[in-house]
Amino acid sequence: MNGGDLMNLIVSVGIDPLANVGDTVGVTLEAEAHNGTGSTVDGSVTDQGDDYDSDDDTNADLITVTNNAVINMTKTATHLENVGTESDFGVDVDNDPSTNLPVSLIRYTVQLTNTGNTDAKDVVVFDGIPDGTTLVETNTTPGYAPTSTLQTSSNDTLITYAANLVDESSSIDLDQDGVVDASEADIGPGLDLNNNGSSADTTVPGVYAIDKLLGATNTMSMTFHVAYSPDVVEGDTAIGNVAYSCGDLNGDGDFVDDGECNDPNPLTSGPDTTNPTVTPTTSTTGGSIIDTGPETGGSGGGDTDGSGNGIQTVDTGSSGSDVFFYNKIINSGNKVDSFDLTTANTSFPPLTGFQYWNADGTGQLVDTNGYNGADSGPVQPATCDNSTPTVIDGITVNCNEVLIRIVAKLPANAADFPVPFDATTTATSFNDKTKSGSKIERLAAITGPTVDIANSPITSVDPAVDLDPADISDGFDNTDVATTFDEPLGSTVMVPLYIANEGGSSDSFLLRAEGSYDGSAWLPALPEGWTVVFKHNGIDTDHSGAVDIPATGVVMTATPSIPAGAVLWVTAEITIPSDPTLALSDSLQASAIDANGDSDLDYIISMVVESTASGAINRKVEAFDVEDAASINISPSSLSNQVEPSGSVNYEHVLGNNGNTIEPVDLSSVNSGTGFKNTIKIDTTGDGNPDTEIGNLCDAPATSPILVKQGDGTVDSIELTCDATDGSDTVPTLTLEPGETVPLFVTVFAPDGAGAGTNNVTTITGVSTTNPSVTATGLDNTEVVKGQIRLYKFTDVDTGCTGAPNTDKNFQKQHTTPVAPGDCIIWKLVAINEGTSTALNTVITDKRTEYTQFSNGGELVQCRNSTDTGAVKFATDADYALLSDDLGPICNPDTSTGLIDLSSAITGDTITYTVGDLEPGDRVVGHFVVKVD
């Protein structure tokens, strides 16, 4: 027996014909369970109710031989299935007059036989209507109304329906105790007239009859029908029924003798009972599978067409992704059933797989019934209590329904196939393989693998949305720029990037930074000198806006594998050059645009992510407006030399724009000493030779632009602006673009009669006409001497700080080679006595420049042509020190020269060479070395 099963047994005992009245016969029924073992287990069956022993596993009865009436009761139950509807039999089994449900009937026949030797009087027979059924009272369909063998002519009470059998005030005294009872418990302990498991009901419909005299050996019977609907009662429900009787068994007019209903001995008292009958109710099968119709749900698998048309439509899915479709499975039968699932691919891409999952997507459906693969699992019958339906993801699920997900696993190339995409899912009843239902899963569109790159965290992964689009279909302008940064020269900007894998499967992407759009293509090159480095900043696996996989900080040129729907966080470190010519305030980058509307062009950097596996690609554009860094300079800032009275001395400077803005510069000069004059000549033809004095540039015919040879040998066109061309404008304006230079050739004239030791400072001033705070100054210090000494200064690069220049013959007045921090510069000072008399007590001094330090104590060396003759070199020699200047023969100093009559020292930032007397025509050369910070 299975748990909950019930077995009814009848024990029949034969009585010896020679037995005497009062003799007894004992009968013991023994039952033991195995409890899952291979043999019986003592004490495993509990003894319940009244009998002649109290031991478990046994039930003892005692039969007493009597001369009174002995009533044997039997009952039969005949199942009449699917014989009509409610209206056919005049019943309402569901208490709803608007319905006309199909019904099955049970015909009960109760038979009483007096097998004793005495007539029985006033025999009351009563029977409750089983719970869930309804008595057929009328002859709407002839042959089904209650009948009996009793006769009114014999003062019998014919079979009668009582709406509440246990309320004896409205029926009869069933138990013949003279008390008006009102419940099952009042009538008899443990009495369950309607077989509903309770013996305390106060309302039980039923039938009763009274046989006024049931003679010895006589028989009476009664028959009635009950109806139920398989649409209301679950299939295979066991409907049990027992009929009861009480009577005067010895004809003495009372009901208190042995076996009668008021017998004080509970082991022998009535009422008598029939055998129990058990009738399994009619089973029905059926089922269907439907779309969710207007209930679209909130998780993506709802029916977007909004109608219950047998098609579950989902708008879109991504190639390589899992797309799910909600389906409802309905059990229209009246027994618990499960439904086997199959899906036939009609027009989905080849290699699409289909799986079955529970409603919330947490578990895959398995084979629960042992037949034909995955199934729905148990689905409650249509007879279940649907007073509180379940709501899942906004979809109502009745008690006899199960909501499941049909999951389509799309291949990576799914977007290559034509729409729409259909598959047919069939659900087949396990209880009845002939019953099944089908519906269509439809995917309206499949998008190719997509990726999105944005400047803000991505919390909604939608292939149809590009958060920071660069839409060039209508041209490239500031609407295509995600962010414009205002940053200074030489800064590094940390730009947050968020890369969402909007494809259906894990993917990795190449990272690259490119330039602007030229109207037909994106330019692959970054602006010159700009650098971009990508660093891993963590992964948000569920696009919640928070990192789940921590940042590694590793530099990347390609992303790690990003799960479908996840977002990689990246930091792009974008370094702006410190060289102003490479980071102009008004960009000269190819195809630059004004991204922020401030009237100057900005630098454009576009960030690209691209999968080599799926082809997914996306681009985001940043703009950089480099802050103004206006600056001009005159270098060297200060020079010194000597001149004889009425003589002249030359100085060379360079006016340059070392900022990142275009600057129009007015250039002027002034002398501090009385009678001193100067000229400033520049190159205007591009040959590098000074040909025109500044004050004469605007004389008619003034020419603009002028051509000026640059330090690297190239020639630039420099705009000249004059207020007048009649000779009155002696302060012309030269417009210098960033990086442009104008070599200045200054000649200072000493007045006749200037005394020895007279000093003059020639101040050369450049002023921006658009921003007067932007200025540059150069100073030429001229001393009048009788022996005229000329001082020249040159420089060369010493990579590695070895104390020697990188190459021979490369010392220049203005060196254009960039020097990296940590490398060295060698300064060469050359003093020449160009006078006719000896210069006495000659001392040469210089100072260390900003952002440098003396290398190895300055590595001071010096030489004198007249004493270090072996070190003297001529301009035609391969190891002559100067690249382009010819000062005549000069010595190359090293640690073996200048040891006789020269000395040098460093005090603070000042370098001093003590020369002493310098004869006319003699030359002294000094070197010192500094390291760039």
C-alpha cells in the first residue's frame, strides 16, 4: 500500500448450526507492515477504535449467538461515467446556475436482510451524501430518482432526502435515543456520514427510510444516485460511502438491548453498518500551451505583439545571445499531469539550440516523468483552487498553469539570416499522449554583435542605444564629440571609458586611439607628440554601475574577455605634449574642429573598440582645448663684450615664440650709455644673412611676409605689419607663430672719446601687441677698453655626460637639438683680443642657467692659443670646434691644457676664468658642463 491508501476488509465467520443462544465466537484479525524491510515489523500497525483488545497489529471481535433479529447490511456502488450534464438530472453540482457541467453518477443500493429468528421493528436506514456530490432528487431523466422496496401501506417511511440529515429536528431520530441531535458526533462517536474525514459536521445532506417491520428472513433495499462533475472533482478522487441502520431487534419496544443503538455496551451497540464502498471519480485529460498575450512581462520574454494569437513574439535579440520566450502550459484535465516539451526549428538560424527553464530563469527543466526528455513538471488539475492566482513578472498564472521559459541559444552569425525567426513548441500530456498543444516562438529581429564605448557608467545594455555616438552621416561636428577637456600644456588627462559588450556571448576588443574625421575617413594618426595609454579599471559583470571584478591597472592594447552584458571600466591616460608647437591653443591638427564654440580649433582624439572575432566596433570622440600659454623670449637673455672708443661690437640673439599662441611682436631697443648707438638687422630673404635693419622694414616698399631662415635650416614666412611706410614707423610688428624665430644681429657703436671702463647696456625689448604682459628682453653689456676683447659663447650636446660633445665640429651659438633631462650641455666661451694693446687683468665670467646643475663639478677646462699651441685648430680642420662660425684658429681645451697661466673656479652659480694678460690677437677658450634637470 502507498502512503495514504485505504483498504476495506470484510471478515466473514460461519456459525455452527448446533450453537446455542449465548454462545460466543472470537475472531482476531492480524496485520503487520514491512516498513520498507524484507519482513514484518512488530507493532507497525496501530490498533484504533473499539474492539476486544488494545494491542497494535491486531483487532479482536466477539460474536454472540442470539435468538433476536440479526440484520445484515450490504451496499453496492455502481459508477455511471459521463452520462450527461447537470440539466439532464436536475442538479447543480457547482452551485452556479449559469453553468451546465458534464456529470458522472454513482448508483448506491443499500440492502438489509433479517437473518435472525425474530422480526425487527422500526428499522431506520440512513446514509449521508458523500462530500463533493449532489443527490439526484427528481426524475428529470427517468430512472435516477431515489427508490426503495418499502410501502406506505405498511406504515413504512419511504426513502426521503434531508438537506441536513444530522439535524434530527428536521429529519427523524436516527439513533433512536429520544434526543434531538444536531451533529454527527451527537448521533454516534466517530460517525462520518459524508466521508469527508470529519466526525463533527453539523450539516450533512442525506437520505433515510424506516421499515416498520422487517420480518425474519425478509429483505428491504433502497437505491439513490449522486452526481458530480469531473470539471469540479479531481480525477481518481476516492468517494467513500457507508450506510447505517438502527432498530428494535427483539420486538420489546425499546432500543437499549444488545446490538441496538442505545445498547450501553460500546462494543456491542449499534448502529449497524454496510460494507464501505469506494468509487474513484472520472479522470479527464487535456492541455494546451499558449502565449502570454497582452501580459508582456518585464524581463524581456513577454509577448510584444500584445495579443493571444498563439505566437509569443520577442522584438529583438543579439547574435550569440540567449533569448527567452515566456510560455504558459495549461492542464485542462482533472488530474495532476506533466507535459513533455519539444521545439521544432522552423526559420531560426541553423545551429540555434532550444532549452526549457523555469519562470524566473534559475533552473533548467528536467525529465520528471521519465518519458521523452524535459517536461513541465507537475501541473495542477483544472479543478484546483484558483482563488489566489500567482503573478510572475507581471504575468498572471492560474493554479492549473505553469509559466516556463523557452530559451533560444542564437549562434554568433545569427544576424546574417532573414527575418522573422519562428520555432514551434509542443507540449504533450504525460497522462494521455494523444493530447497536446502547440504554439509559435517568434523573434522579430536579430542584431549583430555590438559594443558601446561611453564616458559614463553603462547601466542599461541595449544594442539599439549608442550612449556617446559619433554619427558622421551628416558630417563631423561638435555634436559628435562626447566630452571637451580644457587642459594645460604638458598635462596628463585621466579619461574614464566604459566598454559594454552588447553581443550575446563573451568577446574581447582591440583598443586604439585615432585622430579626427576628414570627411571621408577617420584619420588613424594621433596629433603629433600626443600619447594615449589604456589601463584596466575593473569589470561590472551585471551592468549595475559597480565593479564586480577589481581593477588590475595593467596597460592594455586589447581588452580581456568581457562577458555578454558586462561593462569593462578603462582609464585612458592622454598626455598633452609640453612642446607648445605640438599643443597649440588653436589646433593645426588635420581636420580639427571647434568643439566648444570658443572660436579656436581643438585637438580631436577618437577612441575605438573593435572585435576581430565578431566584427563589433564602436567609436567615441574626445576634444581637447589646450589652454593658452602665451610666451616669447630673446635668447641669450644677456651677452657681454668689449669695444674700443669709436669702435663697434656685434651681438647675436634670437627672438622666438616659445608659447602656443600666435603673437604679434613689436621690437625696439635702447642704450643706457651716452653717445652709444645700435642697429638690429634681420634676415628678410631666407638666406640666413642679416640684410635689413629693423627700423627700415616699414620703409616703402614694405614687403610682407618676410622670409626668415630658422635654426633648423628651414625658411618661414613671417607676417610684417606696418603703421606707415613713409619711414616714420621704426617699430614694426612681426607676427610669430608658435615655434617661429627671428635671428637678431645687433651692432653696438661706442662714441669717440669714450673712456676706458665705460659701460653701456643695450636693452632689446619684444612686446606682444595683443597681450602687453607677454614680453621678452635681451641685454647686451658693452665695456669700453683700450685693448678690445671680443667674447663669444657656443654650446653643444653631451649625451651621457661624458665631458665631451657627441660629435666633433658641432658647437653652435643657437643649438636646436632637444636635450633630455639627465643629459648634459657643454658651454664654450671664446675670448679674443682684437685690440692693438695688451688687455691686462683679464677675467671671464658666466653663470649657470635655470633648470641645470653643474656636472661633476662643472668639469672646467681651458686653453690659450699662445701657450697651448698643440691644441690649436683651424676652420679647415675636421676637429675644429665650431659648426659654421669661423673665429680663426682656436685651441680645443682638455685636462692637459691651460695649466701654465690660466685658472678657473666655481662660486655658487658663477664660473670664473682668470686669464691675466691677453696679448693682441691671442685667444683663450673655456669649457664648463651642466646637466639638465
